[in-house]
Amino acid sequence: MAIICRLIADWNGIHSIAERSGWCFRGQANADWEMATSLERVFEREKMPLEQREDFELELIREFKRAYHQFGEHIPTEESPIEWLALMQHHGAPTRMLDFTYSAYAAAYFALEEAKTDCALFAIDPAWANKQSRQILERAGKGDAAAYMRRTTPELERKVYNAHFYKPFVKSVYPVNPFRLNERLRVQKGIFLMPGDGAISFKENFEALPGHDNAANAEKIIIRYECRKKILRDLFYMNVSRTSLFPGIDGYAKSLGIYHPAYEPLNGNDG
């Protein structure tokens, strides 16, 4: 069965979602889009056969590691494989990691900023996803499932990586972060959901979790396009915009094309 959907049509709906303690959220600019990783989209675009996908993913990771020292000051060690994946995601390389945030407001901004139609927030309880994935991994003989409950450590990074990147691959979706957070993860309160089988769709992995079709665990919230301007305005005055979510001149410059008080010059001088 599919993830439960519901509709919100005003700013109060965003507040009610944000009150969900511990949940994580993902904003998407079109309500019709499924959750899909950047790696999955490459597979689809290139029409890559299933049997080639594992080697392709590993080769991308290898090439990124070989070249990163030319661009980055901090080089993760081989004992920090999730940090490597987070860096790849941060810089736009295809990975099996799917971006989420603990902030419903940040997710709402990402959904609305370039929306041209109804958009969506995916809301997921990571504690539920962790529990279900741990049980699936344990049944598949993927090591000490109790270890996956612990707070993130360098040792946990390696265990999680081994469970997801070595056969047998198991359909699951595990919430994960590297021990060392890059600036974007820290500022955006980010977290990743990582599918256990990177060669198939995120949707197939997610639907392997018992309870995925229960609104107590996961939900797709559709935001009416008609709300876009007002919600973006309110988010701006909460300091949720490209300026705050992407520190630096690039984030600030792009934010000017989304919302600014100058869009409403008759409302007075906002400074």
C-alpha cells in the first residue's frame, strides 16, 4: 500500500506538522513526485541494467575519493564512509542518500521555493524507520542490530556502511548521519535516509518497512499552490530562506528571487 496522503491549505497546517517531535521532513516542489535518490534518477535516465548498478555506484564513490583532495581541505578517512557519502551528496554527486531535515519549516521552504503547482512534504518518524530497518537487517544476518540504535560514532559509520554496501542487499530505509557534520547538515538540521538496496528504487525499499502505510509512522502532506506566497513570506520573517539555509553570497543572491519585502512595496518600508 502507498504512503498516506493528506492536504493542508494554510499556514496553520505547517505549524501542526512542525510540532511532531523527532520527525524528519522532506520538501518536494511537485506533489506528484515520488521520493527518489539522485543515484536512482541516474539509473533511470541512463536505462542502466540492474546487474550493472552495484559496480556503477561503487565506481562513483571511488572516483570521488580519488579527486576530492584537489578541492577539499578536510579529507575524511577510510573509516568514515558515511561522511564520504554525505560529502558527495553535498557537492551534487549521485548517491543513494535522500536528504531530509528535522525542521518542517526548512522542508516547507524547499517544497515551496520553486513550486509551480501543488507541492509536498514527506514526514517520517525516523525512530520507526530505524526500528523496522534494524529488525530487517538482523533477520538477514547483517550484524549486531542493537548497534544501530546507538548515537552516531565513527565506529557506527563503518557498521552501517557494511550492512548496506555488502551482499546480501536487503530492502530497508535507515536514518543516518556521519559523525562529522558538514556545514549544510548542521545549518539545515539535516539527516539522510539510506536505502538498503541501492540498485532498486527508494520507494521499493521504503515499502518494505512494516507500517509504511500508517500515518502514525509516515505521511505525505500536500500543500496547495495558492498558499505559496503567504507561507514563503511567513518563513522569510522566521529567517527561513536560502540566506539562512545556504550561508554565503550564493544562498543570499538566490533568495532574492524567491521572496523579499520588495515584492510588496505598498506594505511599508521593511528596511
